[in-house]
Amino acid sequence: MPHAEIKYSEDLMIDAPVILAEIEQVILRNDDGSGECKGRAYPALQYHHTHLLVSISMLTKAHRDAAFTQKLMADLETAIRAQIPQKCFFSLGITYTTESYLTTEHDPKV
């Protein structure tokens, strides 16, 4: 289960849910077994310079090597930049978590 976080200056006119959905689709196109991508967006009311920071976190897997990461990064950058209608600073990072990270689904009815 990948996670995506978008942090951006509130003057940036973006549709965060659309970007989060696009991030999920790009990840699935590159890794169809990755599952749903949990997404959150945080507009910053106080900031210095118009900016957008996208952080992607995924579990470490054997197939997620340097080549995979470079292709995913390029695909994500293209897809996200297509959704930004104005000039801004743009940052994108992909990190991999260790085996000591738990991600699962919780359902108290089960």
C-alpha cells in the first residue's frame, strides 16, 4: 500500500484529489501489485514562495530497484506537472520503508 502526501502553498490552484488519483494510477501502471495508494493533501496557509512537494512512500520490494524508481519518478513527474496550472517550485521524492513498517487494513467488524 503506497502512500502519497502533497504539501503545497495555498495560492497554488490545484485539484489535489485529482492529483492523488493520478498518482495512484501511475503507480499501478508501473507496479500492478502495489495496491491502493493512500493519499493526503496539505495546503499551507503560511509559506515562502509558491511550491508543491509530493512525497511517495512504498514498501521495499526486490523489483523496486533503481531502474524501477527512475521510471516511476519520471512517470509521476510528467503526470503531476500536467496538473499544475501555474509557475511554482516543484519537488518529488520516493522513499522505501523497511520491514519494520506495518501497513494493513483495519476493520473492527471482522
